[in-house]
Amino acid sequence: MDATVIPLCLSVFDWAKFRSAKGSVKLHTVLDYDGCMPSFVHITDGKQHESKIAKSMSFPKGCVVIVDRGYVDYAWMNVLDSTGCFFVTRAKSNMKYTRVKTVKSEELRAGGILEDQLVELDGLANQRYAGKKMRLVRVWDSTKNVEYEFLTNNFFWKPATVAALYKERWEIETFFKHLKQRLKVTSFVGTSENAVYIQIWTALIGILLFKYIQKKAKYDWNLSNLVNFSRINIFVKIDLWKWADDPFISGKPPDKKGQYTLI
């Protein structure tokens, strides 16, 4: 789950005030890992905080909710834990806690795991999480020379699994990138709130259709190429699935007699 801000020019989109000189809308999205398509989308003004939307949602028992630090709210995380959901997130840099148990070994360190800890939050955070314990996994990324701290309420996964799950959160960033760059959700045809929302929803429907074609086609499409090629061929009368299966249609090469030499 994540949210992305779509910037708007305040002088043109005066209804979308975000800051004194900026306008924006925010796209709150839950991406289902099975197919990497959104199962929930909510559009708000740019000032709406992500955690407020998260608190209004419910998730099925046993699901894994992966969020960044912007969603860290211990009362909400307690609700997830109490309803049988698992969460994985980054720990805030100012998080105060007490170590209850620490597991570290050369075997773990060889896999990039510095420590696997059982922790208890301090102060008000402890009350908000109902006095329960959390798991804190410290990981070293040797490619970036950066240490990451991950929080989860699952005590059975391997430490590497916790890190790998959070890494998969990048899929939602890729989704936002496709939506903005490939479906052009950065410039709008209309300026009213309704016009902007319609264009965003249309783009979401569009990316759903492109993903469906990508999945069903025999050709191994890259989503970016599929969108670009579709744009080029939008007015070409051709069977969609034949084209999707074989975009570089097999057959005889073009007749050279019908071509002219440029001098």
C-alpha cells in the first residue's frame, strides 16, 4: 500500500490547493501482489495523510500489508495484528524501544542480516500497540552500503524473508511510474475536479486493459513497449490478438518495387 502525489498548477486547478503556491491530488492505492494490479484506489486532495486512509480500511485475515514509514501508526498496526494480518514496514529513525531478545550469527551476517531482535516499544507507543512485542530485523545492503531496519509482527519468517517482502514494495512504485509516464497522468485535458478524476480513472482502466493484454498475449511484451506500440497503431484496422501475439507480423518482406530511393 502506498500513495503518490500528482502535482497540479494551482493557478489553473484552483480547487486542488495543497500548499500556498502548489496544487495536487493524491492517489491512495493498495496493490495486490498477485498480478500487481490495484485492489483499492482512492483519490483525495494532496493534503490528505496516507495513514488516515489506511485506518479506514480493512484487510482479510492472513494477508501481508507492506507499507513505508509514512504509514507507521502503532495503534493502526495493533489493529492489523489483532485482526490476524501481518505487516512489514521500515522502522522510524526516532523509534524508542527496549530489546527483549537478540539473535545474530555469522550465518545470518553472511546473508546480510545484522540482527534479528524481539523488541518492546517504549512510552506512549507501547500503549498504542497494546504492550505487545514486535520483531525488528536489521539488514545491511552491501550494494548501497546502507543499513535498513524492518518491523514486522510475524515471528516465524526467516529474517531474509522479511527483507525480501519489503523489497517487493517497489512494485507499487513501478505501477505509479507506468501510470504517470505511460498513461500520461501528469497533464490533463480538463481543469475541473471532475475532469481530473475522470482522466485518472480512465488511465487506471487503461492500465488494467494493457496488463490483461500483456498477460494473455503470446508475445513477451514489456508494458512500456505495449503502451507505445498501441498508441502508434491505435487507428490501424487489425485483429487485436493477432497483433498482440505477433506484433512484427511474419510474412514476406515488403516489395522493393513499391519503394523509392531517396537521393
